[in-house]
Amino acid sequence: MSELSRSQVETALKNHLDPYLKTDLVSAKCLRSVDIEGSRVTLNVILGFPCKGYEAQLKSDLTGLLKGLDDELDVSVNVDTKIASHAVQKGVEHLKNVKNIIAVASGKGGVGKSTVAVNLALALSAEGAKVGMLDADIYGPSQPRMLGISGQPDSKDGKSLEPMLSYGVQAMSIGFLIDEETPMIWRGPMVTQALEQLFKDTKWRDLDYLIIDLPPGTGDIQLTLAQKVPVSGAVIVTTPQDIALLDAKKGLKMFEKVQVPVLGIVENMSTHVCTQCGHEEHIFGQGGGTRMAAQHDVDLLGALPLALAIREDADGGQPTVVKDPDGQIARSYRDIARRVAAKLSLQTKDYSHAFPKIVIQ
């Protein structure tokens, strides 16, 4: 058996199309090093997205590829994660201690956006990232209940708020500061100001991702937020229903106008499976998310079912990703989380923190 060269290894690895990056690891510059000593080959791979649930499969796939060159090879694959900070809208500065902000939006209410947002945050955390959740729905905050959090946040210095913690995720919501049944009878400017304070005055602690659960719609509030909050990418949640898709397209166009990359679309309530007989039915239509993704050249990140457990888990303060971590629905959320983070990892990186600020006096 002749010793392999690095070029032979790289050529073999180019045959592996990563399902999340949608390219090979060599082209994506994720192959950090190749160490060859006789029949022993060690690959060191660094991914730009959290991947605990995918790591074993990746190692197996890469090992199999190299074994295909020579079955006698002793292959070792090391997979690490390095999450970078990515570019945001021009003229908007990054938030201290937060690498990336991902907005979860919908054109209309009732499509399960908040449920998707909380499970996305928990899925990213389960994959190994440090995650925060900002509930930006001032009129109807739902994250406190979904995350099972009660009480008010601390303020150690009297100026800033300490984030609440649930299932390893840092969280902030207007719902922590008011009674659950108190209506927020505020005009748009007051809502925007309140949200900016929650966003900027919370002492987030070294987050890889801050998920923002935006209020539904595309009005003045949403546009102001999109212009003032440094967002690295957005996820649009819709159902397959034509009416929901029409509004979801408006949300997508809003982010395009403010130069925020849309990372993809999540089709929620895609199908319903009867808990009694197992019959599957497309209650809200079929293929709407796929057609919208193709029409606007964005990724369909995944499709989620209309399931009783998802609603019960969220209402009970234990979203499905933590209530049933080994179930099919939780696996779907984690797959979507990896797709979101992988898509973001391919965006332009932000290096502003690496340069000193020059002050001329």
C-alpha cells in the first residue's frame, strides 16, 4: 500500500456534499488539516455552525470515503466548531457579547412563529451553541410561558437587566416585567422604544446566536426594528395556505429592502397526522413553502407537522426540543437549526472587532 498524498485525500473529500453547507468541505474551507503517517490518516475539520447531532454521521461519512481509497487505512476524524460573527446592515453596529442575531418573522399571526422561534433557539443550544431569546412581541409576549419562566429579571447595577435563564437559553421579554394579563395599550413609537431598551439594556453573556421573535406583520414597528437592530439573517415562518404565503412574501421583501439576508423559510403546520388512526392530511394546502422558496431563490429549511404535542409542550413551558429530545419532531427542529446556522456561516464575516478604533483629537 503506497502512502496517500494530501491531494488524493482532498479529491476524495470533494465527493462528499455536506447536506447543510450544500458544498464539499474543501470548497467550504472547513478542512483545517490532513495528517498522514503511513496508513494512518487524521482529518481535522472545523465547521462554522454547531453540529452535535450531526457530528457522528459526518465522521462516519468521511471515514467511509477514505476507506473507499484503501480499506486498510486507519482513519481518524476530529470535528470542531468555530462560530464567527457575521455582517449586519450598513450603519448598524454589532451588539456587545452577541455574535449573531437571527430574526424569526412572519407576515401574519397564527402560523406558529413563536413556537418555531423558541424551539429553534433550544435546538441551536442542544447542538452546542450559546443562545439567547429576545421576545420582541411587546403586545403579545409568549416566550415566558413557553420557556416556563416566571418572576422578574435582576438588575445588579440599576441600569441593565440580567437575562432570565431556561434550559440553558438566556431570555428577555416584556412579559417578565408586566403581569401576564396586562394589555399593552401602546402606540408604535413607545413599543419600538421599549424593545430597543430590552435589546440594548440586557446584559447578554457571550452569545453565539440571539434569536429575536418578531411580532407578526410588516408595519412601521417591524421596519424600524429591521433598521435599528443588527440582524445577521432572518427566518420566515409560514403555513402552506395561500393567504399565509401572501403575507410571508411581504415579510421576505421587507428584509430584502433593509439588506438583511433571508436564511430560508420554515413551513409550519405542513401536514396533520391523526392521533387516532394515523391518517395524514394536508389541511392548509400542499407545497406552498417549496414554491415560495423556489420563486424567491431561498432555502426551504424544513417542514413541521400540525401536531398536538407541539402545542401542549409549548403551553406547558417545555417546548418539544426539551420535552421529547429524541422524538421525530425534535430531530426536525434540530435539523432546521443546523440548516439555519450553516447557511449563516456562509455569509460575509464581520471583522470590525479585530480592528482598533482610531480617534483623532
